[in-house]
Amino acid sequence: MRGSCRPPGGEGTRRSVHEQARPAPRTVRPRAGPPDAELTLVEYGDYECPYCRDAAPVIDEVRARFGDRLRFAFRHFPLHEVHPHALAAAVAAEMAGLEGRFWEMHASLFAPGPPRLRQDDLREHAAAIGVPPERVVWPATQVVEDRVEAGFNAAVRSGVRGTPTLYVRGERYRGDVTVAALTAALDPVVSS
């Protein structure tokens, strides 16, 4: 699978959703796997991007294949210019994370089928994973919106322009998003 979603003009810059800055809660960026794992895979993704949706089961398979040898980090890169529900979905995932349920929400948002990312859908996703539905939609989400946008802007500064953007072992990955290709990039010994 190859392809990516990009904002119109390809620049990927955004103004803050709100005029006033709010203090962001102390939370940990979404990571799975041991902090001292020998291998690292980072994805900058968008829950409404069809290429990210295609990549999700591939990344799940790679994570399963490497187990505790791999640390996986997901970074939000919601391209709201082309995906009108992406920011709300990213914020809902962060809010679920405050309840200790980020990865459950992440899996639910990337579930097979067409994306279900409208406000009512986000409430349903939350209820299905045991998070109070009112916690994942505005106005409760104001506490993490600036944090999601700050992450987006930091990614733009570091060269991310579309989704999915992957980093393998700290280097930008430009190959195919297949189990075989990612396995080879992460650990050439395993793939041979």
C-alpha cells in the first residue's frame, strides 16, 4: 500500500481552534510496547485518511510480529482541510487516553468499514470501550485540543506533510506500507 493524504497546497499549517491558549493536561504521548524496546516505529496519522485506515491492520500485524521488541508511537496529524472529522477524532482519542483507553479508542476509530467519526459516532465509540460518552466531545475536549494542534505544528516543523508518515528506527520511512516491507525495514535479520 502506498499513498498519502495531504492538505490543500501541501503546507499543513493551521491556526489554533481557539483564540485563548489553555493549559494542556499532563499526559503521556500514545505509545505501546516497552520504553526500552530495541526497535521503534512512529506513525503520524489521521483517523479519516483512507491510507491510514489501510495501514492500521498492517501496523497491528507488525506490532504482533515483533512483540516486546517494538515500541510503537502514534502521533496525531489531523488534516482538517481535507478530513473535516479528523481533528474531533484525534481529540476524542486523546480524551479516551486520559481515561486510560487510548489504544481501545484508536482501534475503534480505525475499525474496518467506512469511518464513523461524527460527534454521535465518537460518543458510541466511547461508550463501547467504557469511557463516558460526554468526555470525548466538545466542550469537554477543550483541555486537549491545543495539545493536538501543538503536536500537529511540531510535526510540520519536522517535515511531516501528509498521512501516514512513518519513522522506522528514527529515520523517515518511504517504502511500501506492507507487513513484509516494514518488517524488513525494522529488522532485516527477521525478514530474511
